[in-house]
Amino acid sequence: MPTSPVPPDKQFDEYQPSDEMPWNAQRVGHLLRRAGFGPTYARQQTMLKQLPAEAISSIIDFDPKVDPFDGMLEQMEGLFNLKEVEAAQRWWVHRMMYTPHPLQEKMALFWHNRFATSAAKVGDGYFMHQMIELFRQQGLGNFRDLVVAVSRDPAMLVWLDGQSNRKGKPNENFGRELMELFTLGVGNYTEHDVKQVSRCFTGWTISYQDRKGIFDPKKFDEAEKEIFGKTGKFDASAAIDLILQQPSAPKHLAKKILVEFVHPEPTQEQIDHYASRLIEQKWEVRPVMKEIFSSRMFFSDWAYRSKIKSPCELCIGVALAIGGIPNTQFLRESMGRMGQPLLYPPSVKGWDGGEDWINANTVLQRFNFGMYAVTQRRDEFARHTDFEKWFGDHDIKTSAQVMDYYGSILLDGKIRPEMRSELIDYMNRGERNERIVFTMKPQLINTKVKGVLHLLTTSPEFQLA
């Protein structure tokens, strides 16, 4: 858990390395977990050699229109039929594993949980895939534009019955959740506002042939509406503009961002500060996220390890750290067993997260996942991790070197001294508990190294982001 109960002084100032807050494996690991799914050895080593500003820029300053996976889906069309939800899930897991832009997938996951739609009702895997692609493209862009795009996205039109919302028979599902969950929060609108806003979104339906939302003016309620005390012939875009003019709107988004990327209990001062920055930046998300990632607040001991990893963060993080080529089906199923089946949030509220990730069953599932991922005895990995080659390439020979290597990648080098001593002692014990000297023999790698990895990946510290 966090080592400081309060945020640092001058928390909104830009982080500068110091004796008190050095740029080290702890802060690199923290950045890679919060702005992605965790470190690989290569990413960690590259960032340790960079200035913090350079590392942050390498994570956030990418062009979403340049897709490193462009064309790959078409080449694998026979393997990935995205109409099937399972295929859409596996494709997303693949991207999480191999993307050069982890924040792009992390933002997609963030918005998937904010604008939660479930394949349980949507049914069409391609619609779900399209919505995730929308989040990839616009997740760091303008929030107002994102809300407009979500309102006419096919998955959302199915999920909240937007396609049945028409003149004379308005459906209030989307209008209500738009304000309650997506933009304002409970208590910041009236039932009258719900009814009037819902009328603004009439006329939108789905072209199943073109797989997109389309507007039918014959079904649109063009009459005057009264929203938040203002009267006019408002349409969907105008309604969203009125909603985002409400004082609670930037605070609602700022809190959601802070809870996801910084700390589960942000202060009111923090919420107010970044709400004002959202307004000053005209609802552009990227510059505000960059300010957050660059702040003393973000890199503080108060924020460090303050969040419980989601199943997705845990599974992808372990796979990235130990190498090899994991089976996307194994990762997909493991996330589901731990309570986070991708594309199937439990309700329009999304996953609650936090302490709800942990219960008697999910603790056991996390333990079992660590064991299966490390031992790789079945079909968990398409290509097993070649520990012997990796250690040879990096001149790792002793039990202490093994501990320091995995301790750095998995726990940012912050291993309790007694834990480190006990695990090194374990690696230097034979089958009958007799003293031996650990060497890089295949049998000892298979038992001792994998045993240590299992213990590290199921440790309490590793469950924290």
C-alpha cells in the first residue's frame, strides 16, 4: 500500500528527480503500470536512461491514426472472425500484449469501463470491436467529440436502446445514463432534464449493412425542448454541449481520471484543479493526462501502489514480465475467472474495481493464474519462455542475480529484505532441503526459478498497481 498517507507538497508542480524522489525503477515501474500494463525489461531499461519528460513523452505523444497493427486483421481474417465476441476479446488481448503504445489500450480500457456496453446484450462482436477502436482513436482527444461519437455508436445504440428512441415515443435509457454515469453524476440534473435530453437523441438508428449509426430525420423530435432552464430546438450535439456546460461535468470526468490513473481516493483539491484544467484545455484529454503523469502528485509515495490491479492489468503485466508468447485464449479466460471478462462489464456502471477485485474466489484464481503462467505446463503459452537463453544473454548466473532481476521487473526492486533472503535460501536448497549452490541447470530453472516467479507474482505487493 502507499507509504505516505497524504499527497506531497507542491503536488501539481512538474516532477523533478531529487534525493527525496529519485528517478529509479520504482517510478519507472509506476509510470508503466498506470499508463500501461506494466514493464518489460527492455522498456524499463530504456526509460531509466531517459529524463522523466522524455519517458512520459514516449508514452503519450503518439498519433492514434498511425496504427502499428494496420492490415494485420485483414491478413488474419480466417483466424479472427470479429463477429464472434471471443475473437474480438482475443484481438484486444493481442494488442495489449504487443502494442508499442500501451497507453492507447489502457485508455480504451478506461473508456470501455466509463461508457460501459456489454456483448451480453449487443451480441455482435464487430460492434464491440468498433467501439473499442473508437476509444483507441479518440481516447486522448476531445471529450466532447468522444461523447458525441459514443452517442451514435452502434454498440451503444443497441445497449441503451437508442435505436428505439423516436419522435412521440422517446426512450430515456441513454439520456438518463448520459447524465448520471457518463457526464454529470447523480443529483446534478432533474427528471425533466432526462425527458428533454432524451428527445434530443431521437432519430438515431443502425445501418447493419454499413455497420454504423445513421440519422433518420423522420424519427427526430424537432420541437422545442427545455434543458437546464434553456429552451431551443436542440439536437443531440446541442444537448451534449448544454450538459458539458454544467459545473459538475468537468469535476465528474476529473475524478474518474484521477481514480483510474492516480489514487482511488483523490482529494477535492485535486478534482477541482484538473476540472479547471479540462475547461482551460477545452475538454482536450491528452494535455491534461500529460500534466497528471508529469506531476509530483503522480510520482509520490501517496500514489505509489495505492490501487489494486484489475484482472486485465495483472494478466497482461505478468505475461509482459516473464516473456515468451502467451496464448491469448489463456489470458482472456484468466481475466474472466478473476472477474473481468473483456467486453462483458456487469452493468452500465461498468466494473466497480478497487477492493471488489479481491474476494476468496478471485484470490485463488490469481494464485492459480500465477502458477499456470510461470510453469507453462499446458497450452498457456504458444511459445514457452526460454529462461536459460534469457539468463545467458543477460549474464545472470546466481540466485541473487535472479532475485534482483525479477525483483526489479515485478516489484520495482522494492523487495522486503526478509523476503529476498528467504527466496535466495529457497533457491539454494535441494529436494530434501539440503544446502546446494544454485546453478543454471534446466532442472533448477524449472523448479527454483519458476517457484520464485510464482511466489513473486502472487505476493501482496504485486497485486497493487
